[in-house]
Amino acid sequence: MPYEPPTHAVERSLRATTGAKIIAGVDEVGRGAWAGPVTVCAAVTGLRRPPQGLTDSKLLRVKRRTELAAELRTWVTSYALGHATPEEIDDLGMTAALRIAAVRALETLPVRPDAVILDGKHDYLGSPWKVRTVIKGDQSCVSVAAASVIAKVQRDKMMAELGVDHADFAFAANAGYPSPVHKAALEVRGPTPYHRLSWAYLDALPQWQHLKKARSWANGSAPKIEGQLGFDF
């Protein structure tokens, strides 16, 4: 299906209206998965012409997405990845986990961005970051599209590696998202150490419901988590 390629319009607007010079596009992957981390990429691209075919990672075939990610890693000015573990997602909820992962990515960049373009309509970063939210930014904005592709390919690779010892779950194929094979493995074997145990999928698995975690963040008792914790990605 034809699509309009992303542009630098948002980056140019931020430069003109805020004086920002270093602008990071931010996108996440893994929000809806049942297993694995949520991963965020922050990418700084400048205003150069992007690689041919750049768009939202979900619109690309696996082979092209993988090739493009390799190209983007050397094309971008800089990029960094941050992750929030399943334990952090269970303890803090998805919004807080996204913020943790995004801050980890942004603070790993070699230079702190003056502004951030965040995919979607909800600003889960907040102060002190200067944020511009863009709905479908992964399709319309060059830096966010670059972050989308890098994040997706990196997380897919991590999930394939995590799945080596859990072959029945086919993480290499489904990246921890629900699929018939994934659901069948859960029925028989129960959750792996990489599953999110506060999620509703366990409600349909009475034999494994004793493993379900209460959402401590819902009653305000969630711990404060600082720094890079959890998986050694």
C-alpha cells in the first residue's frame, strides 16, 4: 500500500519555535506483549535525507526492517535503547514502565536532547523533558520512524534469544505477543520467567492463576525504581 514517507517537519517546527538544536525521536515496542520487556529507542537524526523506505516498523516486512535497522544504526547521529523488565511492568504499571525505559534511553544518549518527539497522544515522560507528542509519529516523523525500526528489530532479537530455552513458546516468531502457539504453551507449561504476571491473560488459565501478581502500583505501594535494572540487555 502506498504511503507518504516521514519528513522533518516536526523537527523543523521545534527548532523554529523552541530553539531546540538536539531533538530525539522516541518510540516504544512491546507494550501489548504478554512476555518480555517494553523497549524504547531514542534516536537523534538531524535533518539529513533518511534511508529509502523509512516508515513505521509495523509497515515493513521482517527482512526489509532488519536491513533498514542496520542501515539506520550508522545513519543516525546517535541512538540509545532503554528497557523496563516484566517485573517492573508488574510492579509499576505500563505507563510508569514506559517512562523508566524512555528515560534510560534518553539518558544513555551521548548528548542530552533539547526536545523530545514522542509517538502517540500521551506524554508519559513529563517534566523535566520538553516533549512534543505526535499521533502516528512513527509514520510521519523521521526521527520517530528511525526509533521505531531500531527498537522493533532489537526487541525481536532479544525475544528470540530469550526463547532459546523456551522453544514451545515460539518467542522468535511472536516476540512475546499472544499467538496460538504461545497460548497453547502457556496452557501446558505456565508462564516463563519472562512473562508479565499481573496481566489478564492469566485469568483464562485457572491452573496457573496462583502465580498472578497483585498490581501494587494500583494502590500506591509501588517501589520507586531508579537506574538501569533487570535484564542485562
